Amino acid sequence: MKALFTLTPAESRRLIAKAVAAMPEVSHAKAEGRIIIGGGTTNGYVVEELLGTKIDKANYTFGVVSDGMQCSTSGAKREKPIPYTIVRGEVKNDKPYTEYLKEFTRDDVMIKGANAVDPDGNAGVLIGSPVGGTIGAVYNTVFPRNAKLIIPVGLEKLVPSVLDAATFGGIYDWDFCLGMRCALWPIVGATVITEIEALYILAGVDAVHFSSGGIGNSAGAVTLAIEGEDDDVKAAFELIKGIKGEPPLADAKRPCAECESQCDRF
């Protein structure tokens, strides 16, 4: 049996978040270990799915692409805490997340958003910090300890090659820039969860990225085709129908007056 449907970016984020929350390694870490959910709009949906709460997802991030520019959120409006740290099912705010990161073992999970993904499963993270931001803080701890690094990222962010893009230029290479000057940090070896992996995790169906794009709130939408056993496809289709109508996120770019490093917009 086969089915076809389109997901808006918000609907994709909700689907992916449900899948991340259902992953066995995430469930185990929530019950017995540690989970750190880094900033990011898709990760905001993960927070909601894991904790059964509602947060300001558009502001659950430091860096953001909003109003047609790469920028950052306003510190005054930013969701707190970022990141969420969960230890044996309990949210912890008693010390910086980096202190919990030092306790990581192979059974613990770091969830980090991304701004690019390619067909080879490489993810890319935009960084405006010259010392690497969150990914710079966690990468060198997570991998030596064989902890789990999970990257939820929608297919709206599909690029031909993360590695080619990452080597094109760094923060200080741009002669002109509309928005924050950024580099792209390539992540290899992580578990990347797109809509395709999400549908397999949640319903056991195979999915194909069928087409992309749309207008209005379907700008950035992806159309997916799925195939599988009759009951699995029916279950997947019911799941999608339940996600349809997820509201889009509002713009969250900080006012230009707050910026200490003006771009070339003016």
C-alpha cells in the first residue's frame, strides 16, 4: 500500500519530534540517564514531546533564520532554560548544562538542531560564534565518550553537500552579508532524523522525498510518498492527519537596534 501527502515545516517539526521522543535510546536516557536538548526550533518541539509541556518554540534558540536573514533571537524574549537538561526524567536547572555534559556516558543523549542536511546524512550547523557556539562546546565531549548525538532536521534544509558548503567560507570570509556572519559546522557520525527516519520509527513505513515547495505557510513544505504493509501505511496516514494543521512559527529575529555587530543591510 502507498500514500502521498505534504507537510508544512511546522508539521514536519512535530512529526520529527514525536519520532525522537519515541527512540529507544532517548526513552532509556530519559528514565535512567541524561538528556540535553540544545537550542533550536525543531528541538523546541522535542522538548514539548518529551515533557508534555508547551514552550515558545520560536524563541527556543539563540541563532535563527527569520525575516529573511540569519540572525539571533532577542535575549529578553528567549525561552528559558536553553538548553533543557533532563536527568532521570527530571528537569535540572541547578547548574550549567556543561557540568552535566561532563558526566555523560555512552547511555546519555545530546539532541542538537541543524541548518542543513545532505543526501549522505551529514548535518550542518550555522555558527555565528567564533569559538563554535553550542556545538563547539559539546562535540568534543560527546564523541570521545560514545554518547548519542541526535540531530532532528527537516528536509526543507536539504542541500547537495554539507561538506562542500562548509569549506566555502567562514565567519570572517564574507565581504558582504545580509544578516549575521556565519560559518557552517559539518557534523558527521551523528544520528540524523528527518521526516524519512521519523516515519520509519513511528510507523515502520518506507518514505521517499517526493517533491518540495509551496506558497503561503507551505513555503518550505515537503511532499512525501510512503510504502509499506497495509496496516502500517494506514497507521502512518492517521498519524499525519493528526499532525495536519500544526501552526507555523512566528518570526523571532531580534530588533536590529539590539545588535552589537551590524550587518550590511543598512
